[in-house]
Amino acid sequence: MKKLFGFVLLMTLGIIIILSLDGNSYFPKFGDVDVADRISLRFIERDAMGDILFGITEDLESGAANIVTSIVVDYRSFDTLGEVTVLFISALGVALLLGGATQKRMSLSFKPNFMLRVGARALFGIILITGVYIITHGHLTPGGGFPGGTMIASSILLLYLADDQFRSKVQTFKWMEGIAGSLYVILGIIGLVVGGYFLKNILPNGVIGDLISSGMIPIVYMLIGLKVGSEIAGVIDNFLSEEEAIWFNMQPFWWWWLDFMASLSIVMSWKLSFP
């Protein structure tokens, strides 16, 4: 009965949100963008010959409507890979200090009630979808993998705080973290082999302003979002857990080793990219 009530409450909340946003003058309609007010358009026009028309002009140098994204994930993507590695080292340090052989949830100072748990689950979906939107739209609007991944991790944190019995599947986060980091490096190696430069874009840039555009930028942002979200979620789990044994668990070392090899590839690729 509680699950049915929670489902009805969630559907009602979703309908209210959709109806409140539909036709609201404060929110532009889908595809209705005042391109003339975009600061990024000024920078794009400086770097391209002729007029730039969103939804029409194609095959620009980076193809990203968001000029910040073109710098972070295209022109200096190698530096962004280093930033992701720094976050991995931080998560690894937390796991080494707080990870135990067996862990249990740290008890909360209050007992979450039914409404708090149901409301948190409703907000969880909204925050999660917003985080995914920020990641997938990073090459078009302000956002990207780092803020989107952080928002996804914050939705996990909300479930932790609203339910004292909630435990995320940390092992899944470790899989996602290791695989996303390794794929990021593999993309760089593919660019090095095919294009001659590490992390060089080898895909067509498409039409500026389209969702499927900007070459490898959306792919890289998705990998960053998965890696950042899973790493921060793992850190949250470590901080909100308490040890039941003092011996350290050696089993998760495989994913640390996988990410360590990805980090080592960064150093090797630096020498290959800048002889």
C-alpha cells in the first residue's frame, strides 16, 4: 500500500511540474533561443569566416555552441583528463583511509519518516534527470560532465540522508569509474593513432546547435559525467559508513589498478603528444 501511495504521489508531482512549466513565460519553449544574446556567439564569429547560423552552419573547427566546452574538452582536453585523474586520486585516498573489510551504514541522529523517504525518492528522479541533461547538453549550453556528475552524486546523497537503511551498490560505481576513465584514455589513443594527436577529434562536427554535433565532445562529457558521479558517490558511501573490521579489504584493488593504468597512460601519452 505504501508503494502504491508513493507511486501515485510521484506521478501527481510529475504532472504538476509539467503543467507548471508548460506555457510559463519565464521558461523559453523548446528550440526557442535568442542566439543574438549568446556571448559564445561573439567568440565563434571571431574564429570563423562569414556568418554563423545556429542549426545551419556546419563543419566548424570544434562545432560546439558553448565556447567554454570547446576549450575544456577539445583544445585542452588533455588537461581535463589530468583533472579527472586528480579526482580519482582523492577518491582513492578516501577509500584507503575509510574503507573496511565489512561496513555498515552510519546511524542518523534522527529517524526519517515515511513522507521524507517518499519525497526524497521523487526528488531523486528529478535531480538525476537534470544531471543527465546537463551532461548531454554540455556542448550546447553551460554545463558538462563535472557539474552533471556532481548533481547525479548529490541525488545519491539525498537518498542516503532521507533513508537510514539505504545502501548504494558501491561495486557498480567502481565498475563505472574504472571503465569510464579507461575509455577516456582509449579515445585519446585512438585520436593519436588516427589523427596524429592525443585526444584529437576524429568524428564530424555536424551542424552547430544540434544535439548530435561537436564530434567527440559529447562522448567525452558522458564519460566524465559517469566517472565524476560514480567517484563522488563512492566517496559519500565511504564517509557515511563505519567499519566493522580493522583489516582492509583487498578485493576492490582491481578497479584501482584499472584506473592507475589509465593514469599512467596519461604520462605516456604526454611524451607521445609533445615530442
